[in-house]
Amino acid sequence: MKISMLLFFLCLFSITAENTYSQQAELTLEVRNVTLKEAISEIERTSDYVFLITNEAAAELNKQTSLRANKESIHTILESLLEDTNLGYTVVERQVSVYKSESLKAEEASVNKIREIQQQKRTVSGQVVDAYGIAIIGANIVEQGTTNGTVTDMDGNFSLSVADNATLSVSYIGYVTQDVATAGMTTLNIVLQEDTEALDEVVVVGYGTQRKVNLTGAVGVVSGEEISSRATTDVLSAMQGQMPGVTVLRSSGKPGSETGGTSAIRIRGFSSSNEAHALVLIDGIEGNLETLNAGDIESISVLKDAASASIYGARAAAGVILVTTKKGAQQRARVSYNGSFGINTPGNMPKRIPVWEEIDIINLMRSNNSGTPARNEEQTSWMSNPNIAYTPNGARYTFQGNTNWLAEGANEYSTQQTHTVSVTGGSEKTQYFVSGGFYKNNGLLKYGPDDFNRVNLRTTLNTEINDYVDFNINASYEGTVQRENPYGAENVFGLLYNNLGWQTVYLPEYDTNYGVNPYNTDYQRNPISIMKEGGENRRQRQYFSGIANIHVKNLV
């Protein structure tokens, strides 16, 4: 009897604690010059209260207010916030209804709605397993039409509070999503079936294709839609972050670096001490992802493990990337265009200090090394107001400037653009796909050549000549032109970074009265002059690849 009474009081205590939350909870709130709406949001953020606001009351919540409350009840805080307004409130457990005071019907409807929702809520529990009875860990269970949900635990079990006639949506990767009605049920046993469509997806492996369900090696697949939908202009950038274990490295952002061997794809880290690159096959022909038009790609498969060596041998030591391009289809001719324009900015461009501060640092360095100052105080003062000063010896002059070489020689941003046009179509016996693309990338240097241009052409044709012969051809052309200063863009940037600011961009003109020789002999190479007068290096590359097949059939 004593034990029964003890259990009764424990249950009574737990029920009472739940119903008296609104009376016992103490809140601390400090807001200044905020709207009533923002103050209510702060209460929701720092407590378990949820506010229901009528449409009439919502229009009144833009009033500015300030309040400082320390360990006060929700009623005290709301009385202070809603003072001098025509708004009222009702608190039912953790839910607060805010309404216009003169709208008693709205108040009653809001309170009734809260109580109705509370009465309708109930808890359902169960387990999610696969077709073999094995528990599925981490399956998603969501009440349809809401954000109310949970996930299964280590044993596949779950518990969720839902509305009376709720329908649960149960999903997990690799399985068919299942909708389960909970009306009249408190315990659910859910069996998820494998998604056969995903398992039957055809993946390019080696010199053929295979269903995913039959694969034993590690294969990563990314579709052409995923590649072309990303806001990038080249395939390598689009592949970044698309597949686990595949890393794209790029050591330069210079125009043309896309095809200059400065990019690499690492599959599961470094595979050899010689930094071997992954083998890339485009429609069965060794190629280069860097020159491929992203709009031409149907899918990319990455063979990650040593199983690929059984097909390709030692060339597969660093992994294999298999690219399948788009083909024609039995449909009316369809013309597609895709274009983009982008702006590139340097990730971290250093800011130069004034030249007189540079001189102070250099003079301090020389002084610590028992050397003579690079410039005296008078010459340093000239740098804040650049001018030319002639020495008593009329054949020489000294000229002290304050030049920001980076600002003089480099733009704050560069531009790039890409355009692609494709035509696809065909009949029952003949299908074709033709595409052309143009890509242009400008560099950051202000003067002289610093750009990269690429043209892509690709065509595929499959035709049934007669009942005995099929013919198909797959051909592509990539042409690139890279223009840069013979001195090298990296070297020009080196001068822009390292040149001291006391030298000016333009030296004084020749003066017959004073000669042309500078007094100081430490003038540096002028990167602006190098860019303007250094000429142009043009690298032009052309790639052509193609394969044609004749298939003879029905001879036997």
C-alpha cells in the first residue's frame, strides 16, 4: 500500500510540474530599441515558449520598446512589453497567444486551437529494418507537411510525437522512400525495400559498362548535369567536392594554367613518390580534362582502388577517370545554349606601406649592420612630395617618388566568359550530337598580353546504314591560344611585389642642360615598361582525336 501511494504521488508531481511551467519559469531579458516582434523572437530563442500571433496583432508588433528583466515570470515580462498597446495575451503551458484586446473571439479561438493541438498529439514508436530484418541506423522519419522528425538509433528504433492522423515519410540512402499512415496505431514495424533503380544504374568501368549492384571495386560517379550546373568554367573546378576521396589541386590562377600542367587530380591521396597523375580516358581515348567542354559530358566515373590495375596496368597506379560524352537521341532537333560571365578577384593582395616607411626600415637594417643609410632625411622628405632635384653637378639628378607598383601594374579583378551551343537529335536509324564552345580568361596584368582562349568542337554520329552494317564516329577538336609577356607573368608580378617605391614609373625626360644620368645607381627594372614594351609570347595548341567504328551484324 505504501509503495502504491508513493508511485501515485510521483506521477501526480510530474503532471503538476508540466502544467505549471508557465507559472514557475523565470526569464531574463534585456532589449533596447527593438520592435515588439524582435523582443518576442528573443523570448522564443532563450526559453521554451512558442508564440501564436493573430493577423490583427501582427500588424501592431512594429512598435519600438526597451526592457530589462531579471528572473521575472512570463506574465510580468509580457505585461511590460504590451503596455500602452491594445494587445492582450493568454499563456497555456508553453504556448503564448497574442491578440488584439477587443477581439475576444480571436482570443478564444487561439486558446481552443492550442488545446486542440495538444489533445491531438500522441507518440508513435517503432523500428525500421531492411528486407533481411537488419536494423537500419540513421533512417529519416518525418511527419508529412511539417518539419517534425527524428532518426533511428543504433537498433533502428525511433519515437516521435505526431498529430492524430499523421503520415510518416521514412527514407534512407539506397532504399525506396515509404509513406506510413499512423491512424489508430502507436507501434510501427517498417520494412524498407532496396532502390533497384539506383542499383541498376549503369556505370562506365574499364572498356565497358556495369550495373552498380555488381561492382566490387570503389567507383565514384558524377553526372553531366551536376558538372554543368555548377558556376564554373572548367571541368576540374566543377569536380571539386563532388566525390569523396577525389581532390583537385591547382597551383596557379594564371590564364592558361588550365592546360599548362599546373593542375592535378589526386585519388585517395598521393599514390607514388613520382606524383603520377590519374589516367583520363574520354570515350575510350586518352585525353585531358582541362581542355574538355563541361557541356559535352554525360557522366564521369572514377576508379579509385587497385582493381583498375587489372584493366589498365601500371598506368592506373594513380587511379582512372573515365569520361562519357553526350550522344545523339531519337528526337526532333534540339538546339541548346549555355553561357556565363564571371569576375575573378585575388584572394589576398598585399597592401604597400608608404615609401618613407620602407626607407626607415631599410635604414634601420643598414644601421644595425654598420652600413650607411639608403636615403638621407632630406631625400626621404622629398618622397612625400615627389619632385626632381638637380645636384650641383649638372650632369646628374636625383628623383625620389612614392610608387605603389601593385596598383600601377595589376587590376583589382579579371573577367572570364564561356559560351556553348549544341544540337542533338535523330531518327530511328540515325542519331547525332554536335557542339561548339568558346572560353576566354583574362589575367590581372594591366598592360600587354595576358589572356587565354579556347575553342571546342565535338561531334558524334550513330547510323544504321542497312540491316547488316552500323557506322558510328566520335570526333573532337580543341584549339587553345595563350598570350603572355615574354618576361613571364609570374616574374612581372614578382617585380610588382618587390620593387621599392622610391623609383617612379616614368623617369624625367632628357634635358640638354642637365644630362640624362641619374645620381643614384640603384634604379630597378621597371615592370610597367616591361609589360608595355616587352612584346608577346603566343602559345597555340591544337588537339584532334577521333574514333570510327563499322559494326557488321546479322551475318549468321
